[in-house]
Amino acid sequence: MKFLVCVALLLLAVRYGESSCYRAPQQGIYKITKTCRDDVDGTWHADSESWKNSDCMRCACMSGLMECCTTYGSPVGYSEDCIAVFDRQNCLYRVHLKNDSSIECPVYFSIGK
């Protein structure tokens, strides 16, 4: 029985451990292009190029298809006395007490990345 519980928890961890990703085909006026335009920053990238945009997404341009995935996990499973605040400069969540931001809270599980 313990084995089945461990397997179920492992499957949940694999499912919820996936990054959040999206794919966007890049099209020119008449044909599929071999370059990609980052929807967030408006920057252009060559085929086979990868980059990190200002929304903390790791992106890649592959034959006119842009794929972007989050580079951070979203914390869950922390105390109700705490709050998660996204640090855009470092691309991660900081979890601290609601009434004292100098005291960090333990996070037991994150979704993504």
C-alpha cells in the first residue's frame, strides 16, 4: 500500500513539475518565416536562437516556430500566514510572512520549471 501511495505522489510531482509553455507559429505576409518575434519584448531572433525575455520565459526559435517556457516555479503548500511575491529581476518567487517581509517561509512544493 505504501508503494502505491509513493507511486501516486511521484506521478503528481511529475505532472505538476512541468513548465508552463506555449508555441507560436511565426508567419510572414505570404509564407512561414525562419525568424521569430518575441511577443513580450518585440525583439527578433534568428532560427535556432534561444533567449530569455523580460517575462522570465526561456524561448527558442525553431524553423519559424517560437516556443517559450517559464523559468520559475510557482510556490504552493506554504502557510496561510505567508505570501508569495514574484521577484521579476531574479525570476523567482519569494515567500515571506504577510506581516514581516524579512522572515521567509518554508515552501513544500512548487509547480512549474
